[in-house]
Amino acid sequence: MRRRNSPAATCARCCRGRSTRAPRSPRGSQRLRLANGDTGEHFLDTTLSAIAGTGGGDGGWVLAARDVTEAWRLEERLRTELAARQDALESLRGLLEGLIPAAGHATRVGSGDIGVVSALVAELVREREEGRRALDNQKFALDQHAIVSVTDREGRIVYANDRFCETTGYRREALIGSRHALVRSGIHPPELYEQLWRTILGGHVWQGEICNRTADGRLKWFNSTIVPLPGPDGEPEQFIGISTDVTDLKETEAALQRAKESAESANRAKSDFLANMSHEIRTPMNGIIGMSNLVLDSPLDAEQREYVGIVKSSAEALLVIINDILDFSKIEAGKLVVEALPFDVRRALDDALRSLELPAREKSLQLRAEVDPGVPAEVVGDSGRYRQVLMNLVGNAIKFTQEGGVKVAVSLRGGEGDSLVLETAVRDTGIGISPDKLARIFDAFTQEDTSITRRYGGTGLGLTISRRLVELMDGKIRVESEPGKGSAFRFTVAVRNRPAAMPGEADARLLAGRRVLVVDAAESHRQTLGALLERWGMKVEHADSANAALGQIVGGARFDALLLDAAMPEMTGAQFAAALDQPAYAAVRPPVLLLCPGGTGIPPRGVVRVVRTPLAPSDLMAALAFALRRPAPSGSLALHVLLVEDNIINERVATAMLEKRGCRVSVAHDGGEALAACEAGAFDAVLMDMQMPVMDGLEATRRLREREALGGWLRTPVLAMTANAMDEDRDACLAAGMDDFLAKPIRPDELFARLERLARPAAA
């Protein structure tokens, strides 16, 4: 019979009286944790069951125990690991909730949604991996394009990418830890590096080009940007340099610079060559043209005069070619500039046409000119270049016209305020231009066709030069033409009005006090014309016939101008002017104006201007003023002139010209002789060549001006008379102290006009 003992007592015997009640197990069982000093802790699963006694009473208890120590320990370990994993999961949730907003996810991580957490972790890992790959790609792209290095505050290299190593030729191991000065080229001044470090240490970005030297000693240029990277304290801690290799670009720039310098040198050489050739050609041409003029002024028979005239015209044609080539060269070199000076449009037109009257008359062509009344009396522009274009176009028109004539019309074509646009049209009745040639007519060295070139000659530069000159004067040029029916060239130039200058005011001042002889068979005409002239302040005398007028002139009466009726009965005005245009009357001959109905515009021999009748007072005033401004073709100039010239032919030509006009000439063959002559005596004017041995004309003029200033001498006018015809030559002469400039070959009328303007009366 089993004893009825309590479960506790039983356990106490087994475990030496120490027991711990374990948590109640399912089905009413209990789990006991028993500690045994010899064997350690044990865990038992116990089941206590009641036993029925005899007679229905309590029969006692049955205790069943099973050792579950290993199972308990496994369960305990699992429980601990589960708690740790739960803590880790909570930490991961917190981390994910901090990262998810930055990653752009809207999902909220719950307490048990481990699947969502896993998915998010996978997504974040994927995104981070993509970001890493993108960074790697960017770094690869940067390495392919840029040269990257990182230095610390002491300039030591802490990072260098592959491109940096490749371009410098150094291995990465040699670069890391070395100072960046390792790759300095030595061609930059220390100030550049000082400024660079001041910039980046101040927290600013530095940009610029810098030259480094590679490991094998080669120089390479880099376009660099250095960016400071701040440390925890906000101060720059490291500096990242990003560069691109621009060595090829620098070499290309250097090659272009060398090519530019070479081209400029070649251009200077070309200009020097042209200037030298111009000088060398003009020097003998001065002798040819000068001597031709002297011979033509001497008694000659018709055949001799014809031959000498051919020599002169051929030389002048050659001079035109030389001038064209020089002008074209100056335009191509960008050295030709336009002036902005007041000039009279009508006078500029007259000057241009006057020089072309002879070739027009030889071909029996009418040469007419019209100026619209609205054109101001005086404008501001470049009269010389305007005349050059006009003469070129009119000269071409005469050259290519066999019958009919050439007409020039000047008018205004708009403008605002003082700014005006002057349009000039040149129409001819010549051979015309075929349509397929019109587009190229202004190209250099181009004429209508080669047969035209052979027949009429020319350089083919005239229209090109005209177009360039018009463009320099802010204008345009165009042409309309039809073969066999002539051509019409139109060009515009920009000018400025001079409102302060009243029309005719300057001309009226010039006419006041001048003596004029009116020659007309009709007394009423003489009286009407005389009254008009007297209102202008002129002193008027009358003659009723050509013989009477000739008698007054030969008898010693001096006049500033003659007005001749074209249709006098005994001798026409043209015949009288031709008779007066003889060497015997050279000393007393005044300028002649012919009053002609309708006025052809081509003055006959001996006539300065043709004035259309019925008279327009403004036209007559302008014509008289033009005649009075022109130097007399001959007459006495009682001047003592010092001619400084080293070429014997030019000396003889100039001396003969001057002595024929009554000048007394002294000669010096270089600048040193000229200075000695000026110290020995006074001169009314000095004609100074530029290029001479011993001392050139520029140095001689400078020393003369210095001596005048120191010694209190009167200033002697100096006129450059030289074969150097470039603009810079003129500027050099004026800068040296000369008063005017005249390029050879010398034209007598130009020479004497300059002398009359510059010369002072000789000291008594």
C-alpha cells in the first residue's frame, strides 16, 4: 500500500529539500525547477493525480515526474533569442522610419509587418546599390574627362585619380603624400601661387589656367578649378582640384598667334614693298610728267606737241594705275580712313569734272552735272574720297561711251536732323553691262570681259575701290545697266549738314572787293549783270566786244575774273578765251567764265566755268567763287624758295617750274645743307623731300623747328614734296612740323596753289 505523501515532501527528498515551483503546465500539470548542488539545475514536468481509497475515501496521491531540463534550456534560449530579435526588429523599424521619408516611401512600418520591413529593406538596399553604381559611373565619367586631385591645407596630395597620374606621368604611390609643388612648371611667377592660396584659404573658388611639368620634363597646360572643402569647424580642410588638359588648345593658339604675326609681318612687308615701289616709280615719273609740262609750255609745232602730249598722257595713265594699287592695298590692310571735314558739294563736283573735261571733249561727249537745290551749300564729310569715287565712275563712263554723253546728278535721299544721305547718280549712253556680269562688277580685278580689258585697259580695281570707299563713308553703291543702252551707277554717302553756314555766305565774302570785267555786246545784259555783281560788293567794268576787252587787258588793266557772252558777233566767247589762253598773256590772264544758253557743262579751252543762262544768281556766285579760289595757271610768284632735293632730275623739273613762275630758287641736296641754308638767310618757303642721304627731310624739319623756337626766328613754311605717297607718310611729315604735303609727280597748279597759301613775303 502506497504511502500518501505530499508532492513537496517527495521532491524534497529528491532535491535535498530545495524546490522551486515551476509554472503550471497545461492539463493542470506543474513544472518544477530543482537545484542540485552536484548536478546543477534540473527541470521536471510533474503531474499529481488523486487515488481513490477503499470505501470511496481519499486513497492518496500519485506524483509522476519527467526530466525536461534540456527542453527547458532550449526553450529558454529560444525565448532569449526571440527577445533579442524583437529588439533588433524594433531598432530596424526605427531606423527604417527615419530613412523611409528620405527615400520617398509613403508606407508606415507597423509593429508586426516584418514582410513589409523586409521589402523596404530590399528596396533601400536596391536604391543604395543603384546610387552607388551611379556614383561609380559619375566617378568613371569624371575620371575620363577631368583630372582630379585632393590636397590638404599644407598642399600635400591625399588623392589623385587615374587621369591625374596619366597626365603627370607620376605613379600614384609617388604622388600621395607629396606636395603639389612637385608638378610645378617653374614658368609662373610666385605671385600666381600666392594669390591662388589666398583665394582658397579664404574659402573661395579659384579658376584659371596653369602650366605643370610632367615627370619626363614636358610642359602641359590645364584649365583648373580648385574648390575648398570645409571641415567640422567650417574652415577649409581640403581642396579638390578639377582640371582639363588644354595643352593642344594652347599649342593651337600659339600656332595661330605665330600665323597672325607672320601674316602681319607679310602684310607689313607688302606695304613696305608697295610704298617703296611707289616711291621708286613716282620719282622718275615726276621727271617724265614734269618735263612734259615744261616742253608743252614751250614753242612746239603740231607734231611735236602731239608726241609730247602722248608721253604725258601715258605717264598719267600709269600714275592712275599706281594710285589704284596703293589704294587697294591700303583698303585691304584696313589702313584707309575717311575724314569728316566741311566741304562744298558743288565745288567738289566741279573739281572732279574739270579734270575729266578733256577726255570727254576729245570724244565729243556731253558732260553735264545737276545739283538739286535742296543740297546744302556745305556739308561735313570726306570730300577727297567723294571726288575719288565720282571721278572713277565718270572716268569709266567716258571710257565706255562712244557717243552721247555722261550726266551726273546729285540729290538728297533722306536723313534725320543734321545727318543727311547724299546720293550721286552717274548715267552714260555707253556699251552697257551684260546681266550675268552685274553681280561681279564690283569684284577686284573684274571687268565686263577680257576683250573689254584689252580694248580699254585698266587694272580692274576702280569699281572695287569705289565700293570700299562708299562703304567706309556709310553708303551703298549699285548699278543698273543694259547692253547697248548704257549704265547708271548710283552711290550714297552719309554726311552732316552745317546749318550755321548760310548758303553762299562764304562765296559772298570771297567776291567782295574783287574786280570783274563783263564782256557782252548787249548793253542791257551788261547793266543787269553789273547791277547783280555790284550788290555782291564786286567792282565791275564793262566791254562791249572781245577786242575792247582784249585791249583793256593788254593795256595793263588787272581783273580778278572775266565774264564772257558765248555769242558775241565778231568773236565768240570760246574763241576769245582760246586766244587769251596763250603764253603771251600768261602774266595778265584772269580766270574766264562763259555765259552760255543751256550750258553744256564742258568748258572749252581757256574757260574755267560755263554758266547756264538765263542766270540763276546762286549758280553765278558759286561759279565766280570757284574761279577765284583756283590758282592762276601762270603768273609771277616773287618768292625765294629753298628746294631740298637729292635727285638731279626732280631738282631740274622743280627748279624750272618755280623759275617760270618768277620764283628765285636755292637748292640743297640733303637735310644738313638745308639747315645751313636756313641759318644763312631767310626763305619764303622750303620744299622738302623726305628720303635723302646724310639727313632726311623729317629730321631736318624737326631741327629747323627747334632752332626757330630757341633762336626766336620767324617760322618758315615747309611743304613736303615727296614720292612717299602713303597716309602714314603724310602723318609723319605733319608730325615732324611740316605745314603741308604734296605727293609726286608734282602738278604745277597744285604746287603753286600750296605755295600761295603757305608762303610769307620775303624779309626785306
